[in-house]
Amino acid sequence: MKLAEIQKREALHFLPVVNRMPVALVLGRGSRVTDVEGREYIDLTSGWGVCSIGHCHPTLVEAIREQAGRLMQTTNLYYTLPQLDAAEALVALSPPELTRAFFVNSGTEAVEGALKLAHRATGRSKFVSTAQSFHGRTLGALSIIGQAKHRDPYRDLLPEPVVVPFGDADAAVAAIDPQTAAMIVEPVQGEGGVNVAPEGYLARLRARCSEVGALLILDEVQTGIGRTGKMLALEHDGVVPDVLTLGKGVGGGFPVAAFLCSEGVAETVSPGDHGGTYIGNPLATTAVRAVLQVIAEEKLVQRAAEVGEELGSRLRAYAQAHPDKASGERGRGLLRGLVLRDAEAAAALPKRALAEGVLVNVTAGNVMRFFPALNIPEGELFGALDTLLGLVDG
């Protein structure tokens, strides 16, 4: 089947709310994917950071296959061992203050759960978030998202947001008042341009939230599970939230996410306050355990720190040597961004890279974002990087 035929079929039936690249993928192994015509690509997006242990890791595939033959779905009226095992595993890797976990199907659902917890725990309805933040596209998440392009089309359905500049602790402290249910923030903004929280910023948010009785929600859907060179990005700052959201890499390609909270927050909810048909199903929670097993066995958190530092060093060196092309590098671990000078050229880069056998993303208009699998072979990563920098030069 050719790409043109696939495009023609999709044009008849698929809701046109996404922009496609001119490629149809049919196979993934490790950090390589193959299209319908047999061409191979190095994937530096890992499915938006989801395929944290590479495409179709054998351990994950086998775990899902085995569980699919045993029990795929039941309801949360019944106990299941995979869900219990996964919950214990997530609590074990989190700060000891976070004692409770709940599974959902996607990152935006994890955010929805976090918002509901904050409202239930405080009785308040005001939320503070940051400019350029991304927390998902369901209505609750859109109500606190920091990007007008996503929020504005649904403005009539949403409360007016309280959005402060990311990294501006004074602005956040001023906005977080006794009417605030929670401040929600990403330790590193991914979609917003790979912006790293300044030193001391999260600590000031923590202190202010505690002072006025608001909750601190850390959204680690993109940064969690080894992505930044720590199991959780909050470890870089030593800040403990009241609620933590996880997603993307926690399932390694299987749709699953979670939110965790403290015992004090958990005590404010009752049976029936949250739920869902598929949440915490045996397949999804089996995937979580398999991913965490691989990350531990292959020492991928340490690898993300080491390989990520080398990637950051090479990006910084490029920016220093080519100030007309790039203004700098930022990020942590294997979540990195190269800030390009020419937004028009940046917008054309993903399609040009596709022609050269590399999948890459540009976010925030001019930031070439790198978030490959945590176990991507260095030869593939840095070979693809050389290709991309050659395209930026050209």
C-alpha cells in the first residue's frame, strides 16, 4: 500500500484535527521505525516521549502478551494484582510523603484527577498555572493550560485562567492566595519550549502553597520516569508536591497514566469521587510494571543523565559555534531543546529531517526538541544529531 492511498482513505473518514507528516509508520523496534514503503527512520520523538524504553521492547511486549491471555479487563469493583503491584511500585519510587496512587488512561486524565483532588481537599476553585504550560486538552486541563492557542477556541466553556510567567516566583507567590486550590507546574516545560525551572523556584512555590493552605501539583507527565536523569524531575530540586501526575513514559507505549497524592489529601475523598471504565485495567498496569523493570535492569535513569549531558554539551557547543543559527540549549537528561534563530526555518525542519531519515519535533515555534527513548544507542542518537545540525546549517 502506498502513502497516497492511505492519505486518500483517511481524508474520507478521519476527523481532520491533526496535521500529518507525509509518512505512514507500520513498524517500530528500539529507536527505529519503518514506514509503509519500507524506509527506516531514527525516532527522536519516541511517540511524544511515550516509548521510554524504545519501540516494542521485548520485555514489555511479552508482559502484555502474557497478561492479555490471562485477564485484560474487569471493573474497579474488584481487586486485581497487576494494579496493586503497579501502585506499590509507583509509591516506592516517589517521595515518602506520597502514599496513594490512582491509574487513568492518559496524562490529561491524570491532570483532571489532580484538579479534582485539589478542589476536594481545599474546597476552593481557583487554580494558578504558568505561561506556555501544557497540561492536556480535556476541559479541566484546558482551564489551566498556559497556551492560548489551545484554550481560546473553547474559551466560552472555561473559567478565566490565572496564569503567571514560568520561573517568576514573585508573580506566582502574589497569585497564590487563600482562595487558591492549587498551583500546577511542570518542573521542565516540554511543549512550552523545554524550559527548566530556575533554582529555588519550586521551593518558593512549595512554601507559598503551604502558607495559604493550597496544594502544589507537579505535572510530571513528560518529565517523570527517568526522562530528566532522575526517576522524577522533582528530585533535582528536592521539592515534594501534594499531588504528582505521571504519564507518557510510564507505560512505554501502552496508554496509561497515574496521579499520586499524600495521605492528607487522600483522606478528603470518598468512594465514587473519581472513576472510569478502563482505568487501572490489568493490561495497562502490567505495562507499568514491565517498564519500571526494564528501567531498573538497564539502569536507564543513570543512562539518561549521562547520555543527556553529552547531548546537551554537543548542543551547547553548536550554539556557541553558530550564534547566527542558534541562541542556546536547555533541558535536563534526555529532554533537550536547541533554540533556533529562524522560526520559519525551524518550522520546515521536521519535514526536511524526515527526508533524511530522522523523526524530530519543533515546539514553541523555534525549539528543536529531543526526547528519544532512554536506551537509544549513542550511535543512532548522535548520528541523527549530526544530520539535524547539518540541516540547520543548510
